[in-house]
Amino acid sequence: MALDIKICGLKTDKALAAALAGGASHVGFIFFAKSPRYVEPAEAGRLREAATGKARAVAVTVDA
């Protein structure tokens, strides 16, 4: 049985690489401005592109 593993709060290339190396099937980006893990949409898009074909991207929001 395969597991789905989601790592959220990614903000950097290094964090994304670590999540992918660790076997993440999903990578999450925080779009809540008050969070210390908040990432600008343009940067999240760039990171998502880097994850294409390796993991699915997830948006984490508050009261959306």
C-alpha cells in the first residue's frame, strides 16, 4: 500500500528539495499572510514548477 505524504510550509528551493528527497507526494504552500511560513504566490508558482512531475502542489489557506 502506497502512502500519500504532504509536507507544507515550503518557502525555499532547499526545503522543496528536502521534501522531495524525503518522499513527499504532495508539497504545500501557505497563503496566510500572518504565518511565518507564508510564501508569495509568484514564489509558490516557481516552486510548484520545480516540483512538476515529482509531487502534487497544495494551497493552504485560512477562511477561503
